[in-house]
Amino acid sequence: MDEQPDYLLSNTASELERLRLQARVWELEAETWLDLLGPMPGWRCLDLGFGTLGLLGPLARRVGPGGRVVGIDRDPQQLRGARDFVAGEGLANVEILEADPYDCGTALPDGTFDLVHTRFLFAPAGRNARLLDEMWRLTRPGGIIAIQEPDVAAWACYMPSGAWARLKAAILEAFRRSGGEFDHGEKTLRMFQDQRAEEVRIRTALVALPPAHPYLQLPVQFATMLRDRILEGSIMEAAELDAVITEYERAAADPATARLSFVVTQVWGRKPG
């Protein structure tokens, strides 16, 4: 088994809160997207690298009592959070397993699932070929592979100075130098085509963020978690980083400032069978 690369964002309580918020922010778009995949009663679904919530709730509601949802992750804190969520929601058709999403090994046999999904797992890790192979292995012939990844082209905070542009560039460069691709969404469609998936479709999602929305703090959270990488890589000096964070926070609190999330690219297709 390949060694798991370091997680680019810290596995702390604040990171768990970010992941929970992330799931809530994108839940409506995920629900809309899942409706396009068709009726799912009785399906067996897998959510790889789900974090703390992933799509466990939306999938559990769709597959019903006759279906099964399996969530795979390897971080102990995230697994505890997910198990608490499943127990609190009474999701009897959801099972949480500890395993490497990039190599589940014998924990899950070939062709087990009608749907295999992952979100934001290609962007940070750098083991994309292995992850894609694992998703294809676990999907039954004729089943659906579904991937959500970010594209930063529209990630915007319209403010008069260049502080946001500098902060965004520093975050993306820190990802790149660490082997990640925060804009991996632009490559996902080609991945499906190269795998010769059938009935491939694509959808994009974008949300506007009102003043005081907690997701407005995402750039600050990223910059804080990646601070050592930004400084050690001489992407920015400490004083400049602190200054652009302060200016971004001031603009984000201004009701006159328009703010958009990054784009989530949603691609899905069928495994030939």
C-alpha cells in the first residue's frame, strides 16, 4: 500500500467544523444533483473520504430502508464525528468503516456498489490515478461513478484593492507546491472520458454568500492552516500575509462587497458493463 501523503489541512477541531459547514453549504446543490442520477431505492452506495458528513444523509434518504450506504474514511476524529451524526440522525442504513479511501483492499470487494461517490478528494492529495482506479473497481458494471471537485475560476470577492487576488494566489500556490490541485474540477470530465465511461454528464454549482455567512471565512481558514507552507515556501512574507487576511476580512464584512464561492464541478457516468 502506498504511504498516505500528509493531509494539506490540519486535522483539528476547527477543520472538523469547516468540513461540517462545507457539507451544509453544498447540501442543497448535492440534493439537486443526486435527483439527476435517478431513483435510488434499494441501492448500495459508497461515499469515499466523506469527512464528517459527506453525502451520508442525502444518500440514506434516497436508498431507503432496503438500501445501504457505506462511508469510508481513515481519520479518527472525522470517523467519530460521522458516527455521532449517524447515531443522532438514526440512520440505520448507514455504515461507517475505517479504511484508506485510495486503497480499500479486501474491506470492500470488487463491483460492490451501484454508486461510488467522492467530493474534494482528488484536489488535495496527489494520488489521483489510484483513487480513480479504486472507484472503478468498487462500482458494479453499469453502476454510476460520481465525482465533485472544485474549480476556482469564479471564486471571487469583489473588493477595490488587490488583497483578495494575492490571498487567493497564495492559497492556490501552497496547494500546488504540496502536490494538490485546488482547481481539479476542470480536469474531471476528461478523466471520465479517458476511462471510457458511458453516459457521462457534467453539472456545475456556485453559491453567492450573503454578509456574515460563515463560509466567507474559508479563505482565512485555508490561509491559516497553510500558513507554514506559505511562509516556508516564500510565497508571501508574514507581514504581507497578515495584511491581506486583515483586508479580506474587512471587505468580507462589508455588505456592499459581492462574494461568490468557488465552482463545484459535478461529473458522473456509468461503468461499462
